[in-house]
Amino acid sequence: MNEKRAILGLKVVLWICALTPAAWLGAAFFFDAYAANPVAKVSLGANPIEKLTHVTGMTTLVLLLITLSVTPVRRLTGWNRVIKLRRPLGLFAFFYAFLHFSIWSGLDQTFVWAWMIEDVIERPYITVGFAGFIILIPLAITSTTGWIRRLGTRWAVLHHGVYLTATLGVIHFYWLVKADVRLPLFLGTCLALLLGWRVVFSIRKRRRVSPRKDTAPATP
Amino acid sequence: MMIRTRKPSDVPSSEITPEDVYVNRRRFIRNAAVGAAALAIAPRALRGINDGPAQQVPARFANMKSELGEELNPYRDITTYNNFYEFGTQKEDPSRNAGDFQPAPWSIRVEGLVNNPGDYNLEDFIGPSNVEDRVYRMRCVEAWSVVVPWRGFPLADVVKRADPMGDAKYVEFKTVVRPSEMPGQRTRVLDWPYVEGLRLDEAMNPLTLMTTGVYGMDLPNQNGAPLRLIMPWKYGFKGIKSIVSMNFVEEMPRNTWWVQNRREYGFFANVNPQVDHPRWTQKRERRLGELRRRETLMFNGYTDEVQSMYEGMDLTRWI
């Protein structure tokens, strides 16, 4: 019972934290538009469309990485219920990716299809960002319990797509900065650790499943 | 009576209005009316309008426009959104982190292949020249732009006073190095000091402005106090800030962004919508304060003033 409570508490924290960037942008928008902005720090600044794009993009990446850390945390702590956080985290990541894409296409490119198509085809950083977003769409759709049941073992395979999206997302970020690659490299390192852990874990698991008699560790 | 003469930088009306817009002008007007109505309701925030305490600017700037009739960007845009990596790599960093910088006293060294080398304090350096306001467009290599009323004097004055020798072909400029006052210099994001250069004829071009102020006031620290360059037909990164030295040389200077990535940033860095940055398009730009991107003009709209300097040069190669 206590564990259930803990998860519920964590979910509340998750919702509050995940909605904070959107709330901040909304507040900044409101202050800029309708109030004589009393809070200079809460402002979209001189290039609001860029600010909206950057904040939603950054939030997407961070949420993707947190989503990818759920399973390692579960295995390392043995706390299985933490898996309950994975779906809302993933869906929040999709929510911000969707906002990011909408802001780019609607506000930045003002729905000029020719510009957007040119960018998606000719600008590698946009190509990979766009691909990462497209991959995320079926994952968001099939995140419901019904779809999980329907797809069975194929569901897990399909949802490995999130590894690809996260990788493309980090590349997207790395390729768009001019000189200061510290932040993209940091996120890339986090991603490499999270994916690397999975590789090591699955190798060990395979060994445990089919132990050779002579090398099998003595289990106490 | 005010007589309007056509300045060389004036764009003929036939170039301003795209043909399809002209042909379909009735539809365009109707669409524009719908658009205007939508814009009136659409929150001003998206266009980056910031209310609240703003710097008081001298009254003469109230209705000032560029030679193309463009409105000036507010003081706030210009001073809170710019690149000055010495203070950090985000656009807001310079305005946040430049508070400790001491632009006075200041001295500039003029050296190299000149007959009058020397160290000047700022007042003597500016002294003999007439300081004036000039409204220029600024186009950043990152595809955003602003219209700014700079204040300064022609760099040509300085060059003439320095009296270059015959073999001086280029001028190399350097930014001050003060990691204690410039937090961005504490990490090697770029190879400090920031270096920029101009060919001698570019330095002598009447458009090239040794800039000391904006909106009639001294340059704020974040915009390159107390002395910076502005070449409005080049991408913004050529406009080196907080200059401490000018060196007249024979060889093409190795400017900082060229050293950083020569495939992406050249020595000339002339605004050119036909040559894309390897990673993004240079065909269009976002003018701060506008919703829809606008077309980028060749040489940022200063073709008549500068084109002759680049006759016969392949501008797709000499980026």
C-alpha cells in the first residue's frame, strides 16, 4: 500500500515538473502580451519564436532521457513499480516534441510548405529532428493499455524506437549549435550511458538465462 | 520642403514587390486585411514586444527609419539579444553578464605597416572625427536581423591618420582579453582573443563604421563598449567588439570564426542569400519584431555601395 502511495506521490511530482516549462512559457507570453511585464526574467525576450522553440526542444530531450532512465533505475534498485512512471514520462516527451514541431511549422515557418520541405530535405539537423518526431508518433498512439495487449511482444520491439528518437534528438541539437557544444555533448554522454547500460544488462541477462554448467556461478 | 533623392542603396519598387503579389494585388489586399485583423487579436508577445521599464532614448529617434523605410528595433531588442561570446554563448548572456566590464579608461594600439603607429586613449582616438548617427540593417549569420541606429565615425578616418605603407593589404583587429570581467573567456569556446579583419578597401569603404554608440548613447557593455566595428553588408560576426588593437598587415588575417570552422565561416562573410550556410538557409531571415520571415537581400541591401569591391571574385568560393 505504501509503495502505491509513493508512486502516486511521484506521479504528482512528475506532472508538476513536466508542466513547469509549458507553464513558464505561458506566463512569459502572458506578461509580454497583456501586462506591463513586471517580471523581466519571465519573458520570451526579443525573439519569442526562437525562445518557444528552444525551451520546448530542450524539454523534449530532457524528458526523453528521464524516460530512458526508468528501466535502469528499476533494475538497479529492484523497485519494480517505478515502471508506472514510464508511460506518463514518454507521453510528456511526445507532448513537448509536438509543441516543438508545431511552433516550428506554424510560427517559425508560418506554414509555408515549400520552406519546410526544403528544410527537411536539405538541412540534416532538421532532417534528423523531423525523423525523430515522426518515429515518436506511433509510439504515443500505441501507448495505451489496449494497444499494449493487442501488440503483445511486438509492442516492446516497436517501442525500442525511442532509442532512435533520443539519439536523433541529441544529434539534432548537436548539429544546430555553432560553437558551444558543451550541452549537447553532456546530453549525448547521458544518452550513451543509458543505452550502454542496456547493452551490458542484456548481455549479462543472456548469460544468466543459459549458463554453462562449468562456469555457472554458485548461487548461495 | 523635403526633397527625396534616390540614394544608391534605395531599392527600386519593382524589386520590393514580388511579381505574383503585384499581379494578384486585390487578393493580396483582401488577405492582408484578414491577416491584419488576425494580427490585431494575435498577441503582441509573439512579435517580441516587451513592455515595462525601457531605456529612455532621445526623442529624435522616435520616427527615425532606415533608408528602406524600415522601423528601428527598440533599444531593448538591440541590447538584450545579441552574440558576444566573451560574455556567454546564449543571446541573453551578454546583457546579463557584462555588468562587471570596465570600458573606461580605454586605449587602442595602432601598429604594423603604418607610418603613424601609436597607442591612443579613447578620447584621442575618436577626437578628430565627426561622430554621427547611422541607421543600418544588421544581419546575423544565424538568420535573424535588426535595424539599429548606431553612432560612430568612418573607419576610413582612422586608416588615413595611421597612413598605411604600400604593402599593407589588410587590417587585423583584436578584442580585449579580460577573463576576470568577461566570464565567457574563462572557457575556450572560441580561441581568444577574438580576431577579425578587413581588406584595406573594405576598411576604407564609407559604410564601414567605427562605432561608439547606439541610439545616440554610448555603447552598452554587452554591445561591445567602448568601440566596435559595423559593416552592414557583412554578417554580424565581422563586427568585432571592444577593440584594443588594429594591426596593418600584408597577409589575410585569420579571423576567429574562420579558425573555428573554415567550411562554415569565411573571411569576407558578405551577406549572400544565394550561398547557404552549410547547415541552414541564408535565403531568409527573421527581423526581430516580425512574425513572418523576410527575404534576405544581397549584401544585406547595400549592393550599390559595396559591389565594386568584389568585382571578378567568385562569391560562392570566397564566403
